[in-house]
Amino acid sequence: MKTKIAVFFGGNSVEHEVSIITALQAIENIDRKKYEVLPIYITKDSRMYTGEKIGNIANYNDIPKLLQESTQVTPVNLGEKVALLRVEKKLFERAIYDFIDIAFPIVHGTNVEDGTIEGFVKMLNIPYVGCDVLSSALGMDKYACKEILRANNIPVIDGKLYDIKQYKDDETALCKDIEKTLGFPVITKPVNLGSSVGISIAKDSKELKESLEEAFTYASKILVEKAIMNLKEVNCSVIGDHESAKASECESPIKMDQILSYRDKYLGNGTKGAKRSKTTGVKGSKNNFGGTMGSDNSNPALELPAKISTEQKKTIQELAVKTFQALGCNGVIRIDFIINQDDNKIYVNEVNTIPGSLSFHLWRETGMSYAEELNEIISLGLKRAREEKNLTFSFETNVLANFNGAKAQKLHK
């Protein structure tokens, strides 16, 4: 009997549409000899839908119509199994739509990738693919992530955390503190978003005010860092778990401006005239952005392999594995690095616990097909579930027997 895998995607995130593309690409490449796939689309208001049409990218041009022709479901733990229950059951329909054996979250951004969906499926007591709650949360929180990496002697760029209360109470004082602590230029980032949303560089006080206003539009906390202007970005993926992990080939995005923007990454504008050293094709469908992510006309343009020295590549791959293990990651992630070309120092810039297109193209460069990559990370999720069965998470006590009423009593912990 095939293992039934539920692929969750979408969600209340600014990266909602990108998640749809990544997930449907993966669904097309999952080994159907081993797995039966149930696509589960999460709307922007967190409702879940499944059905025959949910797995077809063409239907996402009219989402209201797609939802009308699909079935709203909710996962429920029934003890030994996890079932998808119909939210609205019609006459003669079974209440249970189907059962699932393992969850595969393929989501991007806040409210989903940040540990939210991992916590949800863990509460259902179902095996799942990828990073756990803590490593997912750390990967999304740029400040917390860098503090963990700093504590593990992994190089990160100097920066400082600010919150919206400081900004609203005294914007001028906040700006002065940034200028005094970090100086110009600086880069401002919403602390918990991906895909370059809300990120900008400020070279003076006027630009800093504009950058802060932009960043605080998307998050209540922001990270401000010293900006490296003469930089080269390099990305490297890692597959593994706490016992063993390995690094992929390295790539370097060709950006059209100082920051590789959301538009550069997904909308295709701004890449005119750019050249890549190799394309990144994958079996997939045309997306809503007028291109195919991961295909010959994908954006951004890439150097693949990255044009870096053998020594730099070795250092980045070693740091990538060290970062993966320091954060307690599982499955496949991508780490984005910055090389300061003025002094050749290498820094970990960002961690993506569920990378776009699951970084399949980086693994293809090592000789691993997309289907093989998916098999490996699904196997890692099942392995973790087997290991956790041997751990004790609860035990029987007589604590409640000592409470005979609702009157408050002190608990000694």
C-alpha cells in the first residue's frame, strides 16, 4: 500500500502565490510508485481545500471558482490515524474525505513557514517533512537566527533589533541610535519576512526614514544591519538531519539593483539583458507571473555554479552544514551568503527553511534528480517520526486527584 502524503501550501503570507508554485512543482515530481499525493491548498484566511482541481496551476487564475469546485476539509486526529473531514458534508457523502500518513508543508513566509504549520501538524501527531517548530521559527526570525549563529561562531553581519513602539514613540531618537551604532549605509529588514519584501538600503538620514517606514509596514520588529555595498551573494542548499548533512552546489543570483527584490525574483521585470551561465529547468506548469519558476525563462538570472574560488566554495559549503546543524534543521533548506568583495569575508545572511522550488536545481548539479531529492527529505521526515516514538513526552500522575474543587491552590514547579 502506498504512503499517503498531504502537501500543504498557500496560507496567510505575502509569499502565498510563490508557495503555490513551489508546491505544485514538487507534487508533479513526487515518486508516485511510493506515494499517493493529496494537495491541500490553504487560503489567505486559513481555510483548507482539496480535490482534483487543487493540483492544477491553471485553476489558480480564478481562485473563487476553484474553491467552489473543491472540498473544504479540516485535519482531525482519530487516534491511530489522521483524517481529512469535510467541513460541509452533502447528503450521502462520507464525513471523512480521506486519511493521510505524512504531511509535507511547502509554504513560504510568516504565519506558515515560521513554525506555525509545523506546530499544527505536530499537534495532530502526524509525521511531517522538513524543519521542526523551533528551527522553522529561528529560520524565519532574522535576528534570533543570527544570534544563535553568532553563539556558534558562525560569521554574521553586525546589526540591531528595533520595534514599532520605539519607532512611534520617538522616530528621531531611533534614527540617531542607528546612525551612532551602525553608521551609514545600513540595510533595514522586517525581522520575519522573506522574498526581499520590505527590505531597503539607506545611505543617509532621509533614506533611513523612508526605509523604516517601509519596513514597519510589514512587521512590528525590524533588523537594521551595516550594509555591505561591494558584495556578491551566494546561495547553498543543505539536505540532512541531526546525524548527517551535506551541502549542494553553490549559485549566485545576478541582481539588477543593490537588492535582489521580490520583482527580480518572481515577476521577471528588471532582468532585461541579464545572462545566466546555466538554466534551471524543471518539469512544471506555467505560473501566474508570466514565466515558469525554475525553467528556462525563470527569474532571477543565476550563475550556476557560482563564479567563486574553490576555497570560497569550500568555506561556504562548510558554513552551510554548520548553520544547518546549529539551528537543528531537517530536510532541505537554503542558506544565503554574502561575500564582502573588499576584504573577501564571508557571512551567513539568511536561512530559508522551505526554499523556493526546494532548491532542486542546486541538487541537480550534484547529480540528484528532483524526485530523488523529494524521496530523501520525505524519508528524513519519516525517520524523525520513528525516533520520536522512542521518546517520552508524557506520563501518568495523580496531580488532579489532589484537587477537589475550583479553589486556587499553589502548584510547586
